[in-house]
Amino acid sequence: MKAVITVTGKDNVGIIAKVSAVCADYKANILEISQTVLHEYFAMIMLCDIADLSVSFMEFSDSLTRLGKETGLDIHALHEDIFNSMHKI
């Protein structure tokens, strides 16, 4: 099982470290990461293996959302099943 995590917001030091720390805390393995800074805006997409999560996916997603609120970022985790369903033609 995989999840797609998106992070957007004003760039500042430590964004990748903070999101990665949440992933590590809950045993989500980062498979791929793409990030860019456009002027002062940060955008990142991560693909994580969530097969060994230590909590439910909802708890994992909620903790990333909380991190986003605490840091002024927009962070979303989307389970691959939902992501794939949204993008089927």
C-alpha cells in the first residue's frame, strides 16, 4: 500500500525534515520525493509505502494535517486507492 503526500506553502527551513519525521515516527517509508521552491513558495510530493504503518491511515493522515496547521502549510495524505480512483477515466 502506498500514499501520496502533498505539501504546499511559504518556504521555510526544515519542511522536509518535519514531514519526514512524521513518516518515520509512524513507519511510513518514503519511496520518492519531489520538491521545488517557486520564489518563496514551497511545493512537495512524496510517495510513501504505508504497508507497515504503526497506526491507522486516518491517524497518520491526521497527524500530517496537524503538522500543516502548526507550521502554516497545507499538507494532505491520500491513500493510493483513492488517488487511483480519482484518476481513472
